[in-house]
Amino acid sequence: MSNTKITTTAPGKIILFGEHAVVYKRPALAVPVTQVNAICHIKPAPLDTGIVLIAPDLNEHYQLSELAANHPLGAVVHHVLNLLQLETEPDLRLTVSSTIPIARGLGSGAAISTALVKGLTDYFKHPMTTQNVSDVVFEIEKIHHGTPSGIDNTVVAFAQPIFFIREQPIERFTVGQPLTLVIADTGIKSPTYKVVGDLRQRWEKDKDYYENYFNQIGNLVLSARQAIETGDITTVGECMAKNQAILEEIGISHPTLNKLIEAALAAGALGAKLSGAGWGGNMIALVKANDAPQIAQTLQTAGAVNTIITTVH
Ligand code: PMV
């Protein structure tokens, strides 16, 4: 067994285009957000103390053996220990913290799981491909989200811009001209499974209506990818507006998201939309690099509880 201390990290993420439709096998584009991350520290613990999980952000201190099987952190550790086929529970101290706000569409759950999986497999010198890490995190996401598309675990584990279609090999996309984005948090927690579950119920009742919008989103994603790759930022902004209009139409937005989107556009953003599950969480605004600080300020004045400026390369 290793005696070394291990530290691993995983970034947050945003979905640029295609949320929700991606659950129904349409393409989506997502990028890592490295300004926020999850961190996992692992070190050996005294003999026979088993695995102690510490989450300082939550003020929690758990003994692995006492956690329910579906506990978000415990489930990851159990899953990895099964993979490693260890006969007895090792004596370890795992500390997990994160600067990614929870349930706001920034991939906090996937990032914490990714940092933990990477940490444990590094600690036990069990090499894993990035795809394997992503697959393990996907299994954990299923416990919490029901029917995740797999986009969160993929973009967080690979930490690169991803063109994603459910159950298909991933593709990275290139960025012709850097995109400056202001991410603004409504402060409203919105668990993904609720929004996804609600939309599924509505889809069950009128599939043609929703499938038509999912097709439109899928086509927008293809146009947006081309515009991003060729550096046509004006078209990227237009695609954001069109994607947002459809998300509003199918009941995914929220008055606070709409207010922030309007404020960003009025302040000169080239496009703006919600990002992630909707009904709260974060919105993103595509801006000229020089305008970013002022638009971030405008969004805070309009009620955003936090803003992040990030550049997609
Ligand atoms: O985890 P969030 O809030 O970014 O939402 C994920 C995006 C959805 O398309 C709504 C769900 C999914 O599994 O892809």
C-alpha cells in the first residue's frame, strides 16, 4: 500500500448548448470551468481506523462503514474499492472539498466524484484511463440523477471542450477564437433530477411537441459548433439566443434567469442563455473580453449572487 499523500482535482463545467435535448440523444457542447474545482486529499490513517471521509465545506466527518450505500461520497468510495478488489477496508483519511456551488448546473457532483475516483486509483497505483474514470462517475451520477445523459462526467473527467452525444464516442471540439463568458449564479438551487423528471413527464404526454424542439436544439448545436470552430462569435451569440428561446418555450427557464439574461444583453453581451438543468442555477453570457468585468458587475447589480469570468480556448 502506498504511504504517500495524494491530491487530485477536477474542474467545474458549463453546458454551452444542448442541455435537456442531450438526454434525448441530441448533441450538446460543454466545456470545463477551471476557476472552480473539487479537491480530494488522501493520506494513510492509523491502523484499524478504516476509511474516514471528511467534507469540511459541509462540516461533516463520516466513517465509511456507517454510511448508507447511496450516500454521494460513500457510493463513490465503495464503487472504487470494489473495482480495486481490496479484501479489507484500508485505513485512510479522505478529505473532499469544492469551490463549485451545489445544484447550480456547474457539475459539482461529477467533479467531486471525479476527484475522488482519481485520488483513490492514484493512491492504490491502479491506472485508469480517463474514459474509465468518466464511466465510474457516470455510474454514481445515475444514483443521484436517474437518467443522466453522461455529459457532466465526460466533460469533467476529460477536462476539455466536448461535443457529446449520448452513448457515442466523445469528440473534442476546437475553438477558432477564444470565447469569453460571464457565468452568473441566480442563487437558486435546482436539483437536476427534478427538472429532468418533470420534462420527461411532459414529453411522455406529447412526444411530437417536445421531439420537434429537441430536433431544433440538435440543429442549433451543430451550427454553434461550426461557428465556434471557425471563430464566428456573432453566430455563436445568435445560437445562444435561439437555444434560450426554445428552453423558455419548453418550460426550463425561470424569471430570475430571464432577468439576468436580459440584463446581460442590455449591457452588450453577444448572446446569453441558461446553462444546465434550468429552473435556477447559472446563466452564461458571451461577451467581448474587454466588456467582461462590466457585464459581470451589471449581472451582480441585477441580482446574481456570484459571477465567474472564464475563457474557452
Ligand atoms: O447537471 P446540470 O444541472 O448541468 O444538468 C445537466 C444537463 C441536463 O441535460 C439537463 C441533464 C443531463 O443529464 O444531461
